Amino acid sequence: MSPMVLIVLVVVVAAVVMLSGGDESKDVKDRMNQFAGPEGMVDEEALLKGEDDKGRKKEGVPTLLTNLGQIFANFTPEGAVTWIQTRLEKADLPLRANEFAAIVFLSACGGSLFGLIAYKSKLAAGLFAVIGALGPFVWLRLAAWRRLRMFNDQMLDTLLLLSNAVKAGYSLLQAMEMIARESPPPMGKEFQRVVKETGLGITVEDALINMKNRVPSDDLDLLVTVVLIQRQIGGDVSEILDSGWGSSSP
């Protein structure tokens, strides 16, 4: 593609995005509700007024990214959407797949323009376009890796808290609610999601399996397996947790 054609394409897309209003408030509301859960649903009327659910003014709504994401939603393959959305959830990034695709496009265009301006070469423009397109995926991978490392670092404290809560007479669900309240992210946030899913009628077992699918942690896999065994065969969950974790330790 000619560099001039690429520049014109970028300008046209930017103009369409800036001029197209779309239903941006609904799109933002849906995304906020997705991460807020049923207890934090956003009031649509307040959002249209630029306020949050407590009546305070909101600022910095990502209109550009939202509108550009709506454009990319029309031609992003369904398989790519699923693949990207799964990895966005693992990295805990508040983006939709089509918005991430828009970021990839903008990054590729920026790289191409840099190569064209800095080296005045079509080859350099193409090379930097590829580098720019790969940049967001590297960022996504690093974000997921950093979150997984933090999650694993919190696992031992979570296990002790869960075991002690059950020993103190709490039910498994009450113990998980305590973890959701007292643990910092990402552990606390994941257990908040588990608690909210159970509040929507999902079984504890399925909610834990969903969390295990979101977080590819071997330690979490062991924890969920131990809890599922207890739910099936009964017994003292604290003893099962202690013995199960102890048997996995070197």
C-alpha cells in the first residue's frame, strides 16, 4: 500500500470516528457493568448526564476508542474476538476485543508513519507497521504475566485465610466473601466475581471453575480441585485444604 494512501486512510478513519456519535453512552455503560457486576450496575440516565451512580460528574470518557471500536466490531472475525477477549480477561484489562483491535490498528499506523517520516522508505514503513501491530500483543502478554505472578504470590495467604475462616465456623461461601472483602487485587477481585456469580444463581462449583479458566495458575487449580473434592465427598474442608496443599509442597 502506498504511504500516501495509508496516510489518507488514517485521516479518513479519524474523521469518521470524530464525527460519528453512535450510542457511545450505552457502549461505555455495558463495559462498566461487565466489570462492576450486578451490585454495581450503572444508572443509564446518570451516565447520559455525565455522572456516575452517586451523582458525581464523570470525566475522560474514552469516546475516540469507543467509536473506533464500534467500527472494528463490524469486520473483526468472531474467532479473533473470542481469542482476544479471553486474553483481555486474563490480563484484567477493561477493554473489549474490538477496542483492542482498534488499538492494534492505530499502533500499526503510528509505526508506519514513524518509519516513513524517519527513514523515508516504504520498506521501513512496512517494517515499523508490523512492529507497531505486535506492540499491543506484547503489552497484553506482559499484563497477563504480571497479574498471574501477583495472583500466585497471594495464594498462600488466601489458603490460610480460607482454612482459618472455615475452622472458625464460616461456610465455604462466607469464607470466600471474606477473601473478596479483605484480599487485595487480583485475588480479591477474582473472588468478588465468584461471589457475584453465585448471587446470580451459578453454583459455587461452576463459579470456581470459571475462575480457574480465567486464571491459568497451577496453585489455583489445586485449590479448586481440593474444594470440589470436599463438595463431593464431604469432610472438613480446612483439613482437606491443609493436607492437599501440604502434599503439593516440595
